[in-house]
Amino acid sequence: MFSNIGITGLLILIVLALIIFGPSKLPELGRAVGKTVKEFKDSTREIFSDDKKDDHRKE
């Protein structure tokens, strides 16, 4: 998805994020995104483990 951005594009995104959200809000946003990704990973892991358990029960 972001494989074609490059270093300059990444720097522009960081500068825009600093301008829009300000330096005090960025750590909070990072924490929120991290928690969201962690919860998503945990729930997908749980779904896949439930599917494997169901497959074993069917056999």
C-alpha cells in the first residue's frame, strides 16, 4: 500500500501530521493506533484458533 512513498513522501507526511495534530497529540494518536492494531491482531488470532478447534471437532 505505502511501498511507493519513499523517504521524501514519508517526511512530508510526518510534517503534515505535526502541523495538523501538533506535537502534543501525536503520542496519544500513536498509542491509540497501537492499541487498535493489537486488539485487531488478538481478535483475528482468536477467530483463527476457533476455526482450527472447529475443524478438529468435525474430524
